[in-house]
Amino acid sequence: MTTSSAVADVANKTVSFEGKSYRIQELGEDTFTVLVEGVPVGRIVYSFGAANGVPEGDAATEDTLYAIGEAWFAATATA
């Protein structure tokens, strides 16, 4: 696992992690696409009380998407 923390900005629909900014785009209830510069790199899904990351290609790892998902879902739960 990674050691740095992802930081979600719900108002701008972004998550910053390891020096990159990821845009979050809603697909459906608890399902989001994660984009870098307009290109999808994976999806984050909240199911059974946990964030899950699914990479699309090799631009982002499952661990990266998990960290992004955890930050995003924690921030939206309190927003």
C-alpha cells in the first residue's frame, strides 16, 4: 500500500494523490470514473461498505484507485 494520503475536493470533483490530480465523474449511484487530463484511468465503486478500485489500462494501479476511492467516499459521506 501507499503511504501518502489522497485529498478529495468534492466541490471541484477532484482527488489529489501522489502529485497528480484525478477528476471524478459520476456514472451511477456509488460508481465513478477516474480521469487524468480527460482520459479514463479506472473506476471507483462503493460496495458493501468499502471502496473498490478497478484500473483500466496501466495508468493507475488498483492501490492508487483504492486510495482515491477511500478519500472520495469519505469526503462525500460528510459533504
